[in-house]
Amino acid sequence: MSDYACTMLSIIEMLVNHNVVCREPLFQILEKVKPKNLLKSTGAGKGSVRDILVHIMNAEKFWIAYLKKSDYQKSQPKEFKDIPSIRYAWSKVSAETEEFIKNLSVDQLRHVRSVKSGDQTISFTVAKAILHMTTHETHHRGFLIGWIRQKGLEPPDVNML
């Protein structure tokens, strides 16, 4: 087993864990926001705060299902009336993600997978797909932190260090 492969698996585990650790403090702050404000358009990105959270959760669900070669069922934002309902659904997704990562072998990281996007086929390794999934959440979390600041609330500390 190469140092690169061991390091890559360690980085993936660290990033997945970091995302999980950051969610609860974010949920706690968002629970202080009036529910109707979580449903209003943020004016950018994927719509409302609720819609952004469900989008991030759906992306994780999609990538883990795709990498496991299992069925993916997209959640609809309207299924979620509040932060606790999103937290509960995401906890199930997180458990599946953590189980997948726990059972991931170094060899599997190198497997090449492909998806079609329009008339293009995009190929990537399993490692790159997981890195994409984790940085996708980080990207949207940063947007939500900015939104929290704009609402006059103190955002949670979501730094890795």
C-alpha cells in the first residue's frame, strides 16, 4: 500500500468527519432563525436556506449511492418543515456515508467511475468523487455562514483547526 493511498484515505476520513462535526453547530444557529425566514430565497445559489441544506444532503446521498451502485432517492425540500426534520434525515444519510467510508479500501479509491453530463462523459476516481462531495458541502456551508452573519447572528466556528 503506497503512502499516497494511505494519506488519501486519511484525508477523506478527516474531511467527511469535519463536515459531520460542523453540521450540528450550524443547525443550532439556524434553529434560532424564524422558520419563515429559512424558506425565503437567499437571493443566490439554490434558493432558501432550507433548499440549500436539502441540496447539500441530496448531493451526499447521490454520491454515496452512486459509488455503492445503489438506488438514489432525491429528497424534496418541501418534505422538510424545519431544521430538526432536516437534521433527522441527514443523520440517516451521514450514517450511510460513514459506513461506506469505514469499509472503503485503498484499492477502491483508485477505481475509475464515469457519469454522463449532457453529451459528455466525465471520468474520475472514487477518491476524487468523495473529495468533490466533501468540498461541495464546504462551499455551501461558507455561503450559509455569510447568510447567518447578514442576519446579525454569530455564526458557529466551522474551521478545521
